[in-house]
Amino acid sequence: MSETNQENLNLHVGDKVSGTVVKVEDKHVLVDFGYKTEGIIPISELSNLHIETPNEVVKEGDKLSLAIKKIEDDEVILSKKVIDSELAWEELESKFQSGEVFDVQIKEVVKGGLVADIGVRGFMPASLVEAHYVDDFSEYQDRILSAKIVELDREQNRVILSHRAIVEEEQANKKSQLLQSIEEGQVIEGTVQRITDFGVFVDLGGVDGLVHISQLSHDHVSNASEVVAEGDKVKVEVLSVDRDNERIALSRKKVLPGPWENVEEQLKPGQAVEGTVKRLVNFGAFVEVLPGVEGLVHISQIANRHIGTPHEVLEVGQKVKVKVLDINESEERMSLSIRELEAEEEAKEYKQYQRDEEQSSFHLGDLIGDKLNKFKQ
């Protein structure tokens, strides 16, 4: 298309002209472009997008670059969108080739996606809006989104945009950085994303880690949902990081107060407590005296008599009274004795028997003395 001298009255369709908006009507715009009559821009030639009124695009006094669309007698029909499209296509082709990310404003929410004004009509399919499913797109109206062109066909006037590609690239970068920064032994807060039969997947801020069901609690857990729910914020310790396979093993149990924590404040050497026999081994019995806290009753501390195996005296699940001999909280070890309590109980019973015998002898002596006194009288 050739440039035109606007003082020249010999106008041709396709010529480029510049003009000033002098009046904005309901369905068209009048423009002074140096011709004997004002040019007309129909509402359909103002934008590549659907608009309700010309005021959405132009106002009086605006300077516009235009193309002559049609000439009938002295009436000249002008187009703004033709010039906008030409300029836009050149820029869009450059952005498509370079993979440039740029901001677009969503002008329409239509069936199947979103429409943006990028000089031409840019379409963003629903599947390319976000990395997650979106049920209602109404809130995207007039929003500014970062996007890149994923398909461009000038002949078909087709421009496909993607915001999802940007989101996924950001997520991938964030995931990579996070995988590099996470170290074994680190304590991190995350969000429970998914619960399975074998454990819980926790989002650490861009990458998921697995808390195996055995690492959820100090107590036995049959079902992970007994302990946590999706959306819960949890603190976890990193057990291991496999960066090549993007696998992170986590433990919730390690950051929870253990059953042995402060046990020395609850139990003292010499104290007698009741417990439950949990395990029997050749060298003794393990007795749980507090939830999750077991101590060993060595075979030599089970009975006052010699026994070949603990099974001769004890059985799993049996309630027994034990005496605390020694506690080591840091090593989670405790020595217990059944024999010493039984010996102490026997000693108490013997002392009680002696006292009873002494009292009986004293009362018998008094009785004999009373009878002798009566006889003498």
C-alpha cells in the first residue's frame, strides 16, 4: 500500500492516512483526515474484538493511523483495525519466533476459553489458561495475564495463546531450585496434598515429598487419614533426596515429641509402676510402662527363683508391676525388675507377720497375768 498525500484528492482503497477523531457516534466515528469530507470509521472497523460502543476504543481528539476501506462518491470508509492488524502481525511473528512472554488483557470470556486484544484477536483455549482445572472463567474478565504464542497462522488469522505454558515453566523452575536446595535433615513446613494407602504426599512449595505411613506417628497407624487430612499444614524432616528421580522421603514422626521425651521427669529409679508385657525374648521381657515407652526386665529380674525362659512366668499382654532400676532418656533405655518388687513385698509381709506375732505374744502374756492374779486372790 502506498502512502498518500492527504491534500491530494485522488484517494484509493488501501491507502494509509492519519486523522483526528472529531465525533464519536453510537455506531461509528467521524475523522478529519484532510479530505473535503470527514471520514467514517464504522464500529466494526475500530477493533478486531467485539465492542458494544466506539467509546470503548477511541475518544474525541485521538490521533489515529487508518486505512481507506471503501470510497463511494464523497463518502470515505476508514479502518483502524486494518492498520492495527498489520502492525500487530509483524510484532506477533517476532514474539512467536523468540518465544517471548508478554502481558495480555482478557477482553472476552467465550465458550471454550478467553479472548485477548493483542492488535488482533488472540484466543486462549480453556485448556491453556491454567495448569489446574478451572470451572468458572468469569473472574478472568479484564484480567492481565502473562502469555506466550503457541500457534500462529496469519493466513487463517489465527493466534493461540497460552498462560498455562508460563505457569508450568515457573513451576518447573521452582521445582528444580527447590530440589537443589533441600538437604537431608532439614525441617520444612508443607501441605498435605494426597493421602494414599502407603502414606501421604506433602507439597513443600513446588515439589511433593512422601511421608511413608510408618513415618507419620510414633504410634502404629493403620490408615493415614487417622492422623492427617488433605490441606493440613505439617512439619516434616527430610530423610533423603533423589534429585535425578525427583523423589523426596519425609518424616513427620521425627519432628513430633517422642514418647521418651521428658520421661525422666515422669519416672524415677526406685519407683514402682504397672506395665504391660509387650515382647518376650530369651534374655528377658519388654514391658511398656508409658505409651510408647518400654523397659527391659532382664531374665534375672523376673522371679526370685531360677527360670530357664521368661515364658515360664510371663505372657504377652499380661499386666505386671515393675520397679524402675535405671533410666537413660537419651538412649531410650530403661531397666526394670519384677523380682525386687516381689522381694520387697515378701519382706513387708514378713515384717507384718513379725509384728502380728509380737502383738499376739503380748496379748497372751497379759491374759496369763490376769488369770494368775485372779487365782492368787
